[in-house]
Amino acid sequence: MKIVEVVLTPVAFRDPPLLNAMGVHEPYALRSVVELRCEDGVVGLGESYGDLAFLDQIRKVAPELTGRDVFDLPGLRRTVARTLGGAVFADEHGLTGGFSVSKTVASVYALFEVAALDAQGRRLGRPVVDLLGGRVREEVDFSAYLFYKYGAHADGTQDHWGEVLTPEALVRQARQMIDRYGFTSIKLKGGVLDPDQERDGVLALADAFPGHPLRIDPNAAWTVPTSIRVARELDGVLEYLEDPTPGIDGMAQVAARASMPLATNMCVVRFEDLAPAFRAGAVGVVLSDHHFWGGLRDTQALSKTCEAFGVGLSMHSNSHLGISLAAMVHVAAATEHLTYACDTHWPWREVDVVAPGALEFEGGAVAVPDGPGLGVELDPDALARAHEDYLRCGQTKRDDVTYMRNFVPSFQPHTARW
Ligand SMILES: O=C([O-])C(=O)C[C@H](O)[C@@H](O)C(=O)[O-]
């Protein structure tokens, strides 16, 4: 089934003032939505990053895909690799200090692979999970993803989550999430306050939600000694400690002294990183993410590799919409070795580009959507609105500097390491 047209729609949606070690999520999260329009009128959907650097890569590849067969995934990958070969990718959304060429190819291919699998499924009348080998679970568990946050957006508007900078407010946020979505495990984004305050936040959550597995992720903002100390103070409390400190060497030093496994989506981000990290004993859990691990099938390959080495697998997320959530659910449902509840930012978004109803949380889990392909349908009006928001607030470039239109940052990222 040949691709006749590739339609790229950059979109923006309001992101609450969530805090991380890099700064604040404000005011919009940017995503790309791709429609692979095929002969016979079949359309496959994909979603990925929406920063300018990534959109530039998609725009280079898209025209090369017309005439290609959506059932020829190796051919699609070769086309992406050939088109982007030699491109250098600026670090717009990774926290790892730059995307290598192979990570760029993996990320761009992943977007088109998901859209091609969606088109295949729609053509065959089968859900994507079946194209990935069939389901090993009917529904996929996610964890509540908590953030420290400001109470007001940069434009002064408040949201219903309120300000969260204390242990009490964190517990309130967790309760809101759990009441609404039924989550049975909790992740806290750290690297924002003093590590002792964040430790106290975790302890408050442990008291308030006994039996809920807990994780904290300071995005590598802590030194090795701080990480070892906090790991000891949270002994018996955390199911895993995510990216406390940068690099495989630092992680290995912490892992040698921590009782809980260390998880990462920062020091292991490509297949080439697995051997050095495993050899050093740096990670006990790899956080997969099909958006940069080369798509859904490569995520399954990652899972098999982790299983062979006795390493756990969970799933990372960035701010995203329903196409990405559907893709995450399909791959997780088809992947045997998935050892923890997955991350998702989905509860934080206020709008979506997919029609409501296909993706629902119950007991913290999302059932595999029923329909063919990814099982989600684009809502054209919602897509148009999100695109208008992108045109107002997406990234633009002047004098080689990339910035967001109509936005003055209100939070300085940390320069100190705790
Ligand atoms: O480990 C994570 O969850 C991430 O790094 C994902 C996001 O970028 C997270 O830091 C965020 O949303 O602020």
C-alpha cells in the first residue's frame, strides 16, 4: 500500500507550570502530528516532538516517503537514514547533551514507523498490538506523574492543581491524580527543590499512600555523594531511583551503594549505550520510549535485550497527546518483559487532537483501544485549534537563536548541582 502524501501538522497545547531541573513547562508543549495518506484512502497517524529542530528533520524526510510501501518498514528506515545521514541534531528536548546522528534517525523513523503501523492495521482491520505479535496484557498500568509546580501560568491564569512546593501540596496533587485516574504507583519529578525537601516529599507520599510503589527522578541534578545519601535515606521506600546523577560512571558509583535499582532515560538512550551501562552495573531499569528508541518494534527489541541481561524495563514520557498514548499502550500491551508501571504526562494536558472515548484510565491502567490500527481518530477541529496555537506560540528562529513566540520565561533553570 503506497504512501501518496505526508501531511505534517505542528501543534501546541497548554502545559501547566510544572517544574523540573531545566526550568518550567510554559506556556505550551509542542508536538508534531503526521498523517501518512495512502492509496485506498487509508491514513496512518503518528505523533512526536514539535520543536523546530525536529520539525526540520521531518520536513526533509517527508517528501522522500511518497511512493513507498507502508508494509516495507526496513525500506522506510533506509529512506530516513539516507535522507538524514550526516545531519547534526541540536539538543532541543533531550537532557543528555545532544542527539547523535543515529538517535536522530531513530527518532524520525519512530514517528513514521508508528504512522505506517497504524496504516497497516487500518488496512488489515487489526489493532497495532496484533501487528507487534499480539497482546500479553489487556491493559497497561501507568504511574501518577507528580510535579512541583507554580499555581499560576505566566499569563496569570490559575489551574485547578494549584501551587505545589511543599510535602502537603504534593500529597494533595497525588490524591487528585489517584481519585481521577486510579493510579496505584507514583513518580515524583525532582531536581527542583533542595534534595532534603524532595526526600521529605517522598516520605510524605509514602505515609499518605502506603502500598503505592514510589519513584523520584531528579533528572541527574544531584552529585554522586548527594545521590548516595538520599538513596540511603529512602531505603525501603523507593521501588527505583531514576537518574539521580549524570553519566554511566556516576550512576554506577551510586548503584554500588544504593539498595534500590537505578533507572534511566538519560545515560542509556541508544542500543550502543546498553553494553557499557550493563558492564558498569549502572542501571537496573531501562526506561524505554518509542519516540527515540526507534519505534515500537525496536522498543520490543530493547525489552528482549533487558530481559536477557536481567535488567528491568519501564517507560519514559514527555508531554504528549493521544496518538502517542495509544502507541505507548499498544507496544506495552505486546511486550512481555515490562516490569513496572509506565510514565505518562497525559493527565496534565487539557485538550487533545484525537476524538474522546478511545483512551480511558481505570484503576491507573489504559485498555488497548478496540479499533483497527492505533484505534484513535483525529478530531479535525481540535487539530486545527492546536495548530493555530502552534502558529501563535511555537518556536521560531532569529539570528540562529531558537525561542518561543510570545513568551518571556519566568523561571531560571538551576545552574548549581545539589
Ligand atoms: O525522565 C523524565 O520523565 C523526563 O525527563 C521527561 C520530561 O522531560 C520531564 O522531565 C518533564 O516533563 O519535565
